[in-house]
Amino acid sequence: MTDHRTRTPVPLAVRSAAWYLPEREVPVDELAVRDETERTTRAAMGIETVRADEQLGAVDLCERAARTALDGAGIGADALDALVMVESRAPETLLSSEVTRLQDTLGASRATSFTVGGLGCVSVTPALLAARGLLAADPDVRYVLAVHGSKPAAATRYRHPVTVNGDGGQALLLDRGPGRVRVLDLLQRTDGRYWDLFHVAYRDLPTEQWREECTDAGTYSFRLALETRSRFAALLEELLGRNGLGRADISGYVSHNLSAGSFTFTEESLDIALHPVCRENLRRYGHLGPNDVFLNLYTALERGEFAPGDRVVLLNASPVAAWSLVLVEVGPEGPGGSRGPGEGAR
């Protein structure tokens, strides 16, 4: 374990954050399922509605969130030094570039633009790692915009036996700080044995027949669950230890939103209590992939439920399989702020 006394954190802060959530609310019980087993499983997830707009693709969702984040910070897209997109799970076309499409649409002509991904909802962590690396390596880099448009690959929106996916865009404007949220540390681990546990067979199939399939429900429900428990416990111990912190120094925990059952599993595995906003946003929006953890964090911040100086751990897991923990510290609200679901996000 790294001696925390010798670590020099690389400055990384969220200057402005914004989300775009479509206005249309779709009751989950109106979505199609294949059989009664799926219906019963889905009904127990704690998800009542998801947001959906079939006219908007992932890039459209990104653009709307990005413009709000930039406006909140009072800067133009031409000031961006880098644009990092968490790639779509199912791009609209092959061979084309969604990130350079967004670059052109925004007018971010100066930005070094590229995508990260391949880790499901954990993919927000590589975006943060890339931003931190750019800011650390090049003193001329000032602003990095990290974006994602959450759009499910399958029209049914239900991934049995995991979650229900909604639509939403997220944009995080990152710099060296100070900021409302400072990223103090990040940890990420993967296990390639689960690379194909969930997939969508799409070749020679019309899109309305695409389904997010689990190749082995037992592996997901038991083997991966046990590994997730041990991975999270080890990562939390490492994260706290290398930052010289104990559990008493952590003011709260927020998770990605899969199901009510997944929250209970995480809480019991780590002997923690997740912030109540996680269950609230799960109920209202379903799963928004890499956007969940920061949406939950900023929803709590907007309500004044964390104070300057509070440290919060963001937990993310994905069945590919990947796990990540992000340690953040709350700073005073300054220029930029955030535009979450209750403040101009729609």
C-alpha cells in the first residue's frame, strides 16, 4: 500500500456540472417484458419511471448537458482544451466519430477530442483519469469537458435481471480547481473473466429485436456478487488507507443506481449506509449508466445535504466486470455550480 504521507495528489476539480433529462416520463410497468418472471423481477427493483426521448440520440443528450455546463461556468466551447466522451453502448452508425461530431456541434474546435469506455457505468472513472492526466501533463491545458449520453442499446430498456435504463446526458467541466467538488483519489479494477456476461447480439437483426442478454444468470447473481463484495471491501480499505483516512472521516457514500436490492447488497457488504438520494433517483430515473454517481452526488449537494469539507465516496460497479471508487471533497459553492434535475436540466 502506498504511504499516504508521500503521495502528491494531482489537482482535479469539477468546475461546473449539468444534466439533461428528457421531459417524458415513462412508467416502468408499461414497458414490455417477455414473461412473468421478468415482470416480477422488474417490479421489485424500486424503479417507477424512466425518462425517454426516442428523437434524441446519445450525442444530442451530451450536447444539451454540455451547453448547460459551459453556460454555468461562463465559458464558451472554444475555450475547451479537451473533450472526453464516454462512448455510447450502441453508436448510431459504425466507423463515424460521435466525439468529433459533438466537437463540431459545440464549436470546440481547439479541443483534443477522444472517447473512453468499454466498462459500462464504471467508464466515468477512465474519463476522470484521462482528464487528470491531461491537466497534470500539460500546463497549457485548463479545461476538460467529460460527457456521456446514456441511451440503452435495446428498445425494451429492461436488462434482466439487473435494471431498467433511462435516457440522460451528463457534462462535467473539469479543471485544476478550486471547485465545488474536488476529486482527491480514484481507484479502478477489472476482471476479464466476465467480459461477455452481458451482451447484445445485433448482426442481421433489426433494432427492435435487440435485447441485453445475460449469458449466465447464476454467475451474475452469485459468483460476480461475491467478487463484487470482496472487491469493494478491498478497494475501500485501500482508498482510505492511502489517503490517511478512516471511516469516521467519510461523510457519505453514493452508488450507481441499479435496483433497490443492489443498494441493500452494497450496504450490507461494506457496513455502510448509502445516501437516501440514491433510492430517490433510482425510483425517478432508473439507471443512467456512467451518469448515476455524479447525478446522485449533485442532487444531494443542491439540497445542502453535504457541507464544505465533507468527503464522499462514489461507488461504481459493472458486470463486465469492473469496479471503481472515487473519493471527493466538497468545497464552497462558487462560479459555475451545477444544473441538476431540479435546476434547468430538462
